[in-house]
Amino acid sequence: MWLKHVVIVGSGTGGTFAANLLAKQLRSRIKRGEVSIELVGESDEHVFQPANLDVALKGKRPERYVKRESRLLNPLVKFYPEAAEKIDLGDRRVYTKTGRSLGYDYLLVATGAVADPSMTPGLEEGSLNFHTGPFNAARIWEKLKGFSGGRVVVAVAGVPYKCPPSPNEAAFLLDEHFRKRGIRERVEIKLLTPYPRAYPAEAISEVIEPLYERLGIEVVTFFSMDSVDPKKKVVYSLDGEEYEYDLLLAIPPHRGADVIIRSEVGDEEGWIPTDKHTLFIKDYDDALAIGDATNIPISKSGVVAHLESGVAVLNILSGIEGYGEVFRYNGRINCPMELGYGRAIFVSATYDKPPEPQKPSRIKAIMKSTFSRIYWKALSGDLEWIFKLFLGECASPTNGGKTVTLAPAR
């Protein structure tokens, strides 16, 4: 048997989980020299991105949420902590900035999304954000500690963006923070969103809009950011609206990774055209894309990257092991939304089933906290039974054959 090379580009949630899962499933073949799993990552640093909000608005220490990628990987995975320079889908090859050239039989692209404040004039100089890493998020907490009153604006600068509930969570957590400090009456909180309601899904808006009204948080809809004047501290919309602020927390515009743009693998914004069910890159049967890197119109979140990884792994295994099946992702999403004061909801849906209204509860907040605590262990693939129990089966074969179940972790 010829040696089969599987190359994964991107060492975030999706890429790391996929590499570990493939190593477990192909353990015997790897040891016999029949298969190799190679992972290319920007660096040896892995960040738990959902914790950025906790750093920004709860004062958690940013270093708690950063670990070495090499320590999170199965020993059977070959890890190259170097940036990918180019992906050549036609030649089946990945090039890194150090000059390394990796040929592949199967490619999985998990390069994520880049939050880029420089895409909006004045945004980088005039705002703080929790989308460009925990250490930048920590600047928000430092600012809040000395904030004694004024206008706080949470503004979405462009779509799509990572973690759709995050602007809403920020508004709720700001309210909680200022109330606990006893200065809420001196603070005006405003949420600027491009959507026609407080949250894109109507059922979720029905839950949170009454909460905003009760808490005195103003929601401005159909807001399309044009620019920010850092000196005047004003946010401008494309329609000519102006909003003054004392503190601006922005969700920056997002784009695809540099390597995707350089390689011309994606569209003009760097999102990879991907089949929303099979996760194969359009026009290729040996290359797949998952998570934030794709143009699939669902949540860009760690949970989605995790679930899509499982489907992508099944399709790679099907090719290597000869299952004769193509597996389909059902579009399952499950995004927690923290509402402050120990309550939360989950935005849950599939391609065929939109989100439904639900009652905020403390148990949902505990569940969110629990998922955060088990994140590092979940990357190993050892806790898939928990995800299956909570989220159900997200993959099904297209050819009518029996569903292939991934073997237990060993």
C-alpha cells in the first residue's frame, strides 16, 4: 500500500481535534508506515478563544487560556509550528514560510477567520475588542476598572464574525459589571447591530429583547459601520448616523486567513467555497474545509468547527479505508449566550431546524462553564461521548449505507 499523506492546515479547535481524531482512528496504519498525519500551525500556541469575553468583562487572567499546541497533540501527529505560505489545490501541495513543501492525498483546511480592525477606518485606534486574542481583551478589563460613567457602545463593524452571540453577551455582562459596582445609573449602554433585530435568529431575539428593555440597554438595528473618529469619539454609519461614545467595544470586520487569500483558494474576502454538507472544497474530492474558514452560512464558532471536524474526518477515513460513503454534516450549531447574573441560553439549530425560543436558566450557564473547563481534554477526542449525548449525531452517509461510528479513543 502506498503511503497516504493527510495534511491539515490550521491548528485551532477544528484542526487540532481533527488531527487527534485521525491519529486515533488510523493508529495501526500510522505505526505500519501506511499513513501520515501532518499538521501545519501558525505557532506552538493554542488559544481558547471563547474565554476572551471572560478576560474582557470578568477580569480573568489571559494566560490561563493559552497552552502549547504540541502538548495537546497525539504523538502520532507530525506538527510543524510554522505559517503556511501557499496552498496549491491543483498540485496537491502545501508550502510553509520556512520553505517546507508537503504533498498530500487528503487536505483539511482549518485556517479560521481573522478579526481585522484595520478594515474599518479609525476602528483600530478608536476601539477595544475581544476578538483579537485574550491579551487584547485584557485591555478592556483594565479600562473598565477605571470607568466611572459615560457612554459605552458595543458595535458590530461587519459580518460575518466569530461567535454570533458575543456582542449580546458583552452588552449583558457590561450591565452586570456596572450594577455590581453601583454605577449603572451613570452608564449608558448601546448595542449597534447590522441586523433587523437584536439577534439574527428571530426566536432568540424574542427572548433577549425584553431583557434589554428591562435593563435599559438600547439596541440600534440596521447599523452598518462606515468609520470611527478616535479623536471626536464618534462612530459613523453608512447612512450618516453618528453615535458618540466614551468607550467603544467593537466586533471587528472578519476575513479569511492570509494563506487563503494569497493562494486564491477563497472568495474576495478569503472564505473558502465549501459544500455545506460534505465539507469538500468546491470542485475537489481530496480537499475539505471546516470551521470559520468556509463560506458556509452558519455560525463561526468553536462548536461548529468541532462538529464539522468529525464529519471531515469520516470523509477522509472513507477514502483511506474504502468505506465507499460520503458523509454529510447536518448543520448542527450550539452557541451559548450568557445573559449575566448566572443565566444563559443556547442558540441551537440545524440546516432543517431553526432556533427555538427558550427560557434563560442557571443550568445553561453551568453547562457553558462546564464546556469551557473540558475544552482542552475535548481536543484529544476522548470526550466525544459527551458531545454525542448533548448534541446528537451530526453526520450521516449519503449512499444509503450504514453509519460508520468512530472507534473509542485508545
